[in-house]
Amino acid sequence: MVTIALIGYGNLGQHLHAALEVLVDYKVTQICSPSQALETRNGVIYRASTNQLTPVDLYLIAVKDDVIESVSLQLPPDAFLVHTSGAQPLSIIAKQSRRGVLYPLQSFSRDTPVDFKQIPLFIEASNQQDLDVLMNLAKKLSDRVMPLDSKGRFQLQLGGVLVNNFVNHLYCQAADLLAQHQLPFDLLHPLIMETAQKVLRIDPKQAQTGPAKRKDLNTIEAHLAVLTDENQQEIYKLLSRSIGAYDDKKH
């Protein structure tokens, strides 16, 4: 039985805990988060501070990127530490010689279920033996597992920000725009679904449509004229220029 201390209990931490709970050969014995009171629930000890943790086989760090290093410095030098960030390198864990990464390429929201078996997991470790340990764990969690170094993982995470975080922000902007005219956001659901499904079938370059693609300047100017929010205007202009320049570059 591999014992695990899960450090961080936000969106990712809670989903990881749920996925690990069903595994036979792995056991989360402790969960550490500042928001947790010292108590035991369902055989798991909840702790508010890392200095309250007792030794385990693997420390799984699921905290925001800015505090991974400081958290790692609070843990024993002989511990096996694994962080879950796409943007941070393996070397962010400097104190421990046994270090690894288990990066799930997915967006996690607390109340939205996910199927971990379908989530791509990217792993890295400081030595082959620990990479094998992570590979065994990752294959129990997901059907899509791949070793990937810090540089490749960073590029992948950057791509994820573009297609997920930035796109979701555009959904927010569109929802605000429609709300100003008492139009429900769900009117856009079929368009959102078709756009997402289309890029699974064909290359994104072929899927691009719209006034910027067509260089329909009259429509672009009309849209800009009704956008009263300067931030929305800048987003519209920037993306329209980018689409036009990208299309010109292809030809």
C-alpha cells in the first residue's frame, strides 16, 4: 500500500482525492490545507499545516504555482515530492533529491464531476525508479499517460491557457454583452458546441470563420461602434488583427 499526503485541497486537490480514493493499492492518509481543521474523516487525517504531517510514501502537492517551492522546503529532505503544475519545472522542488511531476491537462471546478480516466496525465521524475512509481500511479488514474519534460509541459500548459482560460473569458464577455440586451447566454450554446466539436474533426485553421476571416470591414466597424466597454473593444480589435494576420501568413 502506497501512502499519500495530499497538500492542497482546492479544485484540483479535491478531484485528485476523489480519483485516488477508488484505487486499491494507494491510500490518501493525510490532507493538508490551511482551511482544514485537525480532524479525522473516513480514515483520512486533515491537517492545517505541513509541520503536522507524519511520514508517507509520497507527498502530492496540489497548490498554486507561486507556493510550490515554499511548501517543498517545509517537507523532509528524504521525502518523495510530486507537484501537479504544468507551468513549473521539476527543479522548483530543490530540497529533495526525489522529486516528480504529475500534471493533469484539464480544467477543474469544484462542483463539476470529471472522469479522470479520460484526462491526459504527464509525468516527470528525477530518476528512472521514481518515474516508474509515477507511471504505475498515473496508469491507475488515467488511460492516457505520457512522460514529458518540463519544457514540453510548459508549452502544453500555455496552449491550455489559450484554448481554455482565455476562451472562457470570452464567454464571460459575451454573456455580459447579451445580458445588456436581456438575451440569455444559452442562445449561444449550439454555436459553442459546434465550434468545439468542429476542431475535433478538422484542423483549427480550416475551422476559422467570421468577419475578420472574411475581411468584412463594414461588419467589424459596426461591431466596434456598439461596444461601449473599452476593454471589449481592445479584445475585439486585437483578435480581429490576429485572425487577419494569421490568415495572410498562411497564404
